[in-house]
Amino acid sequence: MEGNVTGTSTTTPARRQTLFGKFVSAAVIAAAIVSGVFVILDTTQDPRTDDAEVFANFIGIAPVVEGPLIQLRVKDNQAVHQGELLFTIDDAPYLYALESAKSQQAALEGQIANMQRQISSQISGSRAAQAAVRSSEASADRAVAAVQQAEASINQARAALQQATAQSAYAANNLSRLQPLLAKHFITVDQLDLAKTNADAQAEAVRQATAQLALARARLQEAKAQKEQADVTIEQSSAQYTQSKSAVELVSPLTAQRAGRAAAVHKAQYDYDHCRVYAPFDARVTNLQISEGAYAHAGQRMFTLIDTRNWWVIANFRESQLKYIRPGARVDVYTMTQSSERLNGQVESIGYGVLPDPSVIGTLNQDGLPDALRTLNWVHLASRYPVRISIADPPKARLRIGETSAVIVHGH
């Protein structure tokens, strides 16, 4: 009787412990399952990866002109601000070139001004020469008319002379016939005197006609001389007019040189201005490869400027995670140098292309045809696409290009 009672009392606590243990185990397993489900949901809907690096824009600083580096104002890894002088190249040769270009430009403008003044006078002379040409042509026309008139006068005087000569010969012959008749008293003295007077008058008419013919011939020679002079004047005036027009056209080649001289001045000014190089933005100097006193070559990089104004992270996500990532989504960014500091980011864009895996599709041969592989991989790895994440309010002097990062994208 006592033994039965003792056995029952000892079995009941053991059963209770067993049930409690089973309950605790079941609760732990259920909690693990629930936690796993939540972790899977969280990591799936809020994609994360530690395959990420920090990036920023950077440019190589190389001089546009070459020459001795007389001043280097920066050191490697130094922070610089926009507009700060970085270095200076000896500007003496470029200053001389600028002054020479300006002097040549001023000389050209002086030549153009002098030529324009000459052109003004030449234009007046051209107009005068043109008027002289018209006047000489009119004089030549008048001279031609005078020659024609003189020739007509000669013909008229020659006819008058012939007539006067005939009448004089008739009067002289009549006087010769009448003189013997006076002694025989066939005519009177008055008739003889009248015949003599008529003969003298006709002889005088011959002399006058001869003089008129000589005068007409002299006027013809004068008219011909005037015509020749008018022709010479026309040639001179035409030559002067042509010369004046040619002088006016001489300014065109000079004005055509203006653009070239102005370009030379601009080029010289451009070279002179680039002897001093300033920081184009807030940046940090890195990879400095030259020292003061060295000869800087145009186009040869001296150092690199990292743009510290904008920073972003390139994170590679599996293609199965991209559907939970969208532009504008909030991102938590952690860097390895300050793993406890969270940086706020935002998805800017998602990559749309990566190089295909040659182990899957093969490579292109020389003929441009794909070299498809004849083996089959049973395990297919998901491709990773880059996601660009901008960092809002990046900390000063903290981020570095290529810094390893981890990101969490809050997709939902």
C-alpha cells in the first residue's frame, strides 16, 4: 500500500517536466520558424547586399599649355575649394605672343583706316574722273562735229574759189579784149575803166576765196587736234576712273584679314589665361605626379581631382531581387571604415545590361557567330545588375572612391 502511493507521487512531476520540455521545444521551433519566415520576407522585400562600392566623379588635371611649372599650390590628398589656384605655368612666352597678336591686329586696323581714308578720296576722284569721262566724250562729239563743219567749210570755200577764179579769168580776158578797142574808138574810156575795175574786183575775190579756203583748212586741222585731245582726255579719264575703282577694291583683302587677326588674339589670350589653372569644383587632390620646377607638357596629366560634391554607391543585386527595387526607394548605406554609421541614400537607377557569362552562351568567334557551349550546367547562378544609389548629405572628408559598402534597400 505504501509502495503504490510512493510510486504515483514520483511519476507525476516527471511527466510534468516532460510535457513542459516538449512545450518549450515546440515553442522554440515555432519561434525559429516564424523568425525565419520574417527574416526571409524582410531580406526578400528589403534587398540587401555587401557587394557594393563607393564612387564619385573624378577628372584628370592636365595643362592646356606647356612650360616650366613655377608654382604648385596643392599637395597630394589635399582638399581644395572651387576657384582655388592649383598651379601656375610660366606665362612670359604667352604674354609676348598675346602682345604680338594684339599689335598685329592694331596694325591691320590702322592699315584699314588709312585705306578707308584713301578710299574716300579715291571715291571722290572716281566720281570726278567719271564726270571727266562724260565731259571728254561730249567734247569729242563736239570736236567731231567741228571737224565735219570744217570739212564742209573747205568744200564751200573751194567752190567759191573756183567760181571766183573763173570770174576773174573772164574779167581779165574781157579787159584784154577791150583795151585794143579804145584806140579805135569802139568803146569809151568809162567802159574800159569799168572792165578794169571788174577785173580787179574779181582778182580780189579770188584772193579772198583763197584766204577763206586756207582758213577753212586751218579750222579743220584745229578741229582734228581738238578731237585728238578729246580722245586723249577720254583715255586719261577712263584710266583714272579704273585706277580709282581698283583702289576702292584694295580694302577687301585687308578686311578679310580681320577674322584671322582676331582669332590669333583670342588664341593667344586663351593660352595666356590657361597658364593659371583653378579648381573647377570642390574636390580632393590625389595621385599627384609632378613637382614645382618641372616642365609641364600640354595634355599630360599631373594629378586627379575627385569631385567631393556628389557621392554614390554602385551595388550589385541578383536579378531575382530587382523586382523589389525601384528608383526613388530609400536606402541605408554602411561603409567598412565606419560600419556603425548609417548614411541615407536613394536609388537613382537600375542597370539594364551586363556582359553575358561566356560559360553559358559561349564567345563570338572571328566570323561573328556565337560559339555555343555543348555542356550543360545544372547549377545556374543569377546574374547581378548594378544599382546606382546616391548618398544624401555625404559627410565631409570621409568617403573614398572604391570603399567597400553594404546597402539595404527599403522596397516596401
